[in-house]
Amino acid sequence: MGKRSRPRPERLAEKLLQIRLAYDLSQNGMIRRLGLTDELVQADVSSFELGTREPALPHLLRYARVAGVAVDVLIDDELDLPKKLAGDPMHGVVRQAAAKAKKKKR
């Protein structure tokens, strides 16, 4: 196998920033909303939003759930985020995932 770089979504960083701003959150607030305080720091979110790094797939899934969209909306450059995102970004699925993660660490 060659060492070719894999295709990257060009608009991912823009969409992640859009999600955070739609909920009027700081980068640290976004980490809390994602339920990833034990895994991410502010510099990680900054890197995601600047496009210098991509979130791990489980983190991307959390972003999608918070926004109430399918993951493909985040990674497909031809799809736009809805004008209005989910009203309660910490709906049950994200809360359950955060609770499961805490239980695994114990």
C-alpha cells in the first residue's frame, strides 16, 4: 500500500465551528457539551475548527449527535448543516454515551 494521504472533508472544520457557535459555547463549553472533558482539551477543539486536525470518529459522532444530524452531514462537503440545529443538544443519546464512557473507566 502506498503512503498517499486520504481525502479530507474540506468543510468539516467550518461545520464544527458552526455547531459550537450555534449553541453559543466556548471551546471548553463545547468539550463539556460533547461529554469529552476527560479526552479533549481546548487546543484540540481549536485544531478541529482550524482544520489542522480531524476529530477521531467517536468524537465526530458526538458532534453529530449534539447537532442532531447524521455524521455524513458533517463529512460530506455537498451537504449543509440545517439552519436550525437540535433544540436540546444534550439529548438522551449523548447523555447515555457519556454515562457509558464513565462506567467503563471505573
